Amino acid sequence: MLASVTHVLPVAAIRRERLMPIEGRIIARRGQQVNPSDIVAEAVLRPEHLLLDIGLGLGLSPKEADHYIQPRAGDEVGEGDVIAGPVGIGRRVVRAPRSGTVVVAGGGQVLMELEGEYTELKAGYSGIVADIIDERGVIIETTGSLIQGVWGNGKVNFGLLNILAQAPDELITPDMMDVSLRAAVVMAGYCEDEKVLRSAEEVPIRGLILASMASTLVPAAMSVNYPIILVEGFGKLPMNQEAFSILSSNGRNEVAVNAEPWNRIGNTRPEIVVSASEGAFPEIPTEMASFSIGQTVRVVSPPYKSKLGTLTNISQSLTRLPSGLLAITAEIQFSNGDKAQVPLANLEIIG
């Protein structure tokens, strides 16, 4: 049975596609060194169309209004530019409500295509632009410690890592957010107070890595201007020991926080990358693997949610669970020596 692999690696070669949702303009070039917050591509999203009733605006019939329409199809107009008129003693005119391009003019009406919303694609990682994906994005290669999380608020940034958590489940409080954290990426344990997120924005910090967070804080987390990544998820969950050890040993090193949402179809998820020292040449880790004895796995559902252990046995037939369901299960041995029988569907590989 194949399973997705959650990477928690002290050092790894990382190769990531960074894609826009639509075609656009590539700004970066092959071989360019980029930081996570550098813009590598841009595009215009969702161009809007606006139909102006010139006859109604000027108080004329459609045929009469056509004589007063100034721009023609293909002309660009700015916000406030006169589209039609002036008419009558009051010198009545119709002005463009927004900038755009005239698509059709006639029949007493003008159809405009308005300037759409721009979207910018950030690099997301410190590294080299290895290749260009025509009009869609880039491929970035880098080397470093890689820790994948389970939730992110969609923002990207980087900075020097500052360690606040002295234990995997330590509670972070608003008074911990002081001026010494300015421009830092902060690693902490569990957050249950919205004031922490707001105080961090005022400092300001460049990113927040949490073991877990109260689910009620999602709206606040989405509204702040810095990236937030949850390594374990919602509820009071301690950070797994492997991730905690990697981050704790990298204080004051540069870390990239790419908090893009987890998309299983697009194979993207929130990630933390700590820049590696010169001379590291690891292999690119696999994204999928088969379960096998001896692997480190994480339980993704209660009652052992977020706990790591070693896979010691896989059942060869269906096992009836306490719920009455039949499933293929695996025996997991946790670090304290305890063992548990867990459905394979509730496990992910850590590697």
C-alpha cells in the first residue's frame, strides 16, 4: 500500500515547482539566486467586463447616443476619461468608472474589459532558479533541512530562526512577543490566544512556526501579514521530536517559511526549509512510498494523533476494529515502549 511521505529531514535536496494558476509573465531567469519573498512571476486574474448604457446616461436613444461615443473598439481608457458626450446645455457626459479597454462600442452601449487583479508568485524558497515553465512559473532547487507541516495561512517569508519553545508543547503567551524578535522567524509550541498573533504582527516578526494552535484562531491567522505554519495541526498537540530537534539546533540560521495550503492533488504543502551549509549534496526525497517494517510513521487520527513510532508489523488480513469496521492494520511501537494496533489508513510515513 502506497502512502504519502511527510518529510522531516536534517538535510535534503529540494526541487520545487512554483506555478501560477494561469499563464502570465515570468520575471526570474535561469540560474538566478532567489530569496523566498522574491517575485518570480506575475499574471492578471479574472479580467472583469462592464457594460455601460450610454443612451440611458445621456438621455438619448441608442441610435442618437452612438454619435457621442468617443472611443472605439481596442482603445484604452483611464478612470474618469470621457466615454461619451458632452450633450445638451448641461454638457452631460458618461465617464469610465475604471481603467480598461473598450471591447465593443455601438448600439448605444460600450462594453469595457477592466484591468484585472494582479497576482504575484513568490519564490517560496532560498535557492537557484533551475528552469522556467513557459508562462506558468519556475523550478527552484535548494538544499537544507526540510520539515513539512499540515496547515499554513498561505503566506511566504524568511528570516533568522529564533527559538521560543523549550519543550514541544510549551504554551506561547503574548508577553513573549517582544522587540528582540523583530524580523525573526519564531518557533513556538502551542498557541491558544489571538493576542499572540496580533502582538507578533506589531513587533513585527517574519514568520511563526507552531507545533499546534486552537482552531478558533484560524480567522486571525489568515488575516495577519506573516506566514504561520502548524507542524502538527489543531488542538494542543506537541511537536514531533524529530522536527523539534532539527529546529532547536538551528537557532539564528536562515529559515524559509512557505505556508501555502496543503493540496494533495497538486502535491504542495506548507514547508519549512533551513538553509544548509556549503558542501551538502543529498538526494531528492521521494514523495510516495510503500509501508514496510522499521519505518518511522505518524498517527494522524485519535487516540494517538501526532504520535510517532516504529512500524513493527503489518497485518496480512483484515482486522476488526473496536468500531466494528474491518481494516488492514499495523502494529506501532512508540518511543516509551508502548504498542498500538492502528489502521494503515491512519498512518503517514515520516522520512
